[in-house]
Amino acid sequence: MDEPLEAEVLESTVVDQSVLLRLLRRAGRGLARPALECLELLLDPDTPQPARFTVLAALTYLLVPLDLIPDLLPAIGFSDDLVALTALLGVLGRYRTPSIRQRAQRRLDRWFPLGR
């Protein structure tokens, strides 16, 4: 019988958040909220390893330039990413605590200040 794979999740000091920030600035605030909630799920030490691995896979899909719908298409380019992240948050909803939502909102407000 094969042994189960152990997923090693990156520490927050290793995650290159500047790459995510550049992509989200192109995509806009609508995609940023679920992406940042996923990022906070990934970084939260209380998120179980299997859930972290799933979140990491979803964020990788967001960052990989090859998509079902190319991100370069205006208005609809990020729609597949938004659907994937929203579905993921639905599946992992039990791990998305008020604290995670609050940290994601603070990061969203910092990265996308209103009134600018």
C-alpha cells in the first residue's frame, strides 16, 4: 500500500505576496476579496493541512498564466478564477473564521484603498 503524501505548506515569510498583489491590481477588488480570504486561510496556523494544500492549489491556479479563460480578455478574463475561488471558499467555509475574514478585509483595504 502506498504511504499518504504529506503536503508541506509554505510559511508566510516565503509566500511572495507581491506577485499576488500585482495580479489582483489587474483583476480588481471583486476578485481580490476571495483571493485574500484564501491567502489568509493558507497562512492561518489553525487551517488543517489538507485544506491548506487545496487553497495552495487554487492560488497557484490563479497565478498561473494558463487559464480556461485567458486573464487578458477584458471583463471576463478573471471570471474562471473568481468562480474557482468562490467555490473553494464554499467548500472550506467551516475553516473561514471571523478572524480570517477580518484579516483579509484589512489586507483588502490596505491593497485597495477606497476613495483613491
